[in-house]
Amino acid sequence: MSVEIEFPLEFIVLGTPVSVQAKRRDSIIAWKGRVKEASCAALPEGHFSTNAPISVTLFYFPETDVSADIDNIIKPILDALKNHIYADDNQVERILIQKFKPEEGFRFKSPSVVLSKALDGIKPVLYVKLSDDPAEGAL
């Protein structure tokens, strides 16, 4: 029996995101596997990929201050979710990504349970939220 995914969908991935520019292809493949595996806990068994437009929010909470470019971590994450949560990454109409500096603390007015787990848990961690409302969170 196939089940629709209920959005918004939130999950966290422990570890440091891997850049699309990583020299070792096996590290990109392993990271994509971790992203997909982490998403499975938030998905109903027997789900099918949606064809709806998608909005993606990525919050990276490093253990220490890092100078890496966050734009390079997007593609492996989107690729990991393709044919799993959405049919094709061309459905992604909006991406919000932010890297937080640990020394400045992390302040959110009303964090969800999953975001709270990322804020209070082990670092480094990546928080991922997917929505079928591309305007969600728009200013």
C-alpha cells in the first residue's frame, strides 16, 4: 500500500555536510546515504514520492566555527532526496539555507520538536525541513 507523505517533513542528519566539490566521490555517496537514511525515520512506511512543488529549509549547526561555503552542500542533499521524497529536484522552488555560528548561540522563537532536538543535541548537525508549500517562510 502506497502512502502520501504528510508535509511539512522535518528530520536531522548528524555530522558535517559534504560539499559537492569533495574530491572523494565515496564521501559524497556516503553523505547522501546518511541524508536518505535520516529522512526515513520521518516518513510513513510504503510512502511514494510527491510530484508537488517543494520548499527546502536547511540549517547547519557546526561544532566549531567553519569557513566552508554553504552553497556547496545543497546539491548532495537535494540529490539524496530525489526519487525518495520528491520525484525530481526540479520540483524544488525555494531553498533557505543558513549556517549558524556556535559562539553566537542559536535563538528561535518557537522551534519545532525536531528543530529543538537539533539545537540541544550533538553537533555538528543538519536540520532539514521540506514543505509542499513553496511560499512557506517567505518574507
